[in-house]
Amino acid sequence: MSLSLTSQMLLSLVALEHLYFLILEMFLWTHPYGRKIFGHTLEQSQQTAVLAKNQGLYNGFLAAGLMWSIIAPVSYNRALALFFLVCVLIAAVYGGITANRKIFFVQGTPATIALLSLFFIH
């Protein structure tokens, strides 16, 4: 069964969110905007920039996988969407527990809604 238009739109939104995270973490981490978003001083952001770039790259992989699920053949697009949304949810739970509770809501809520759409909207 192909993904519903609603599911495709929700998957796209989650993918765009992770592209935004990629940009923040890979390119704007030490920039005033990035420091404001993450609440870091210039010194903190400079000391953690390499780690942030690595984290941003992983967010890019999540975005790529979510977009792949939208354009993949019907025979496995739902499985891809399920896999990558569960990856996002695991990351959201882990980040919410270990780094900042807000991560759970910012990442986890859109992914949960998109995941539910896979099961309840046809």
C-alpha cells in the first residue's frame, strides 16, 4: 500500500526539521544564531563544534532516509518510513533524557504524529 498524502507530508516535515538541525549543527553552531538556539557561549560552541558537526551529519542521514521513504517503491516505502521514524523517536527519547527534555518534544512529537499516520491514515 502506498503512503497516504498526509503521511508523505508529515514525513516531509520531519525530514525538513532534521535538515534544519543539520544546518544548525554543521554550519551555525558557533554563529550567534546557533549559540542562541542552543544557549551556548562562544567558548562552549567552539569547544564542541566538531561534535556538533558529527551530530548534524547524523541528522542529515535521518532526513535523507525519511525522504527516501517518500520516493521509494510501494513495496518497501512503509518499512523505510517506519524504520527512520523509529530512529528519530529513539534519538528524541535519548536526547530528552540525557541532554534536554525539550528535545523529546521538538523531535519526538512530529515523529510520533507521522508514525501514527502510517497506521491510521490510508
